[in-house]
Amino acid sequence: MKKMFTVAAATLFVGSVPALAIFGFGDIVFDPSSYGELVSQLSQLEKQYSELVSTYEMVTNQYVTDHVRT
């Protein structure tokens, strides 16, 4: 009975160690390729934001110009 309890406890312990990483209690994993992809996406986001600002300014200018004429 004691041996069975020891085996069960050891199995639970070994099985729980990898599960700790799932909940944020384990080691932190750093993936350089993921970081590179994040930097690339940030660059694309900056370009999209710049285009959005210029489009907004263009539409605003057209709106103001159209309302000044009327």
C-alpha cells in the first residue's frame, strides 16, 4: 500500500511539473524568431498608422473645402 502511494505521488509530481509552465509558474521561454516577427509587425503597423493619418487629413481637408464653397 505504501509503495502504491509513493508511485502515485511520484506520478502526480512528475506530471505536474510540465503543467506548471502552462499556468505561468514555469520557465519563461524566449523565441528569437517570434521576437523578429513582432518587430516586423510593429513596423507594418507604423506604416498603416501613417497611411491612416494621411487619409484622415485628406478627407478632412476635402470636407472643409466642400463646405467652404457652399
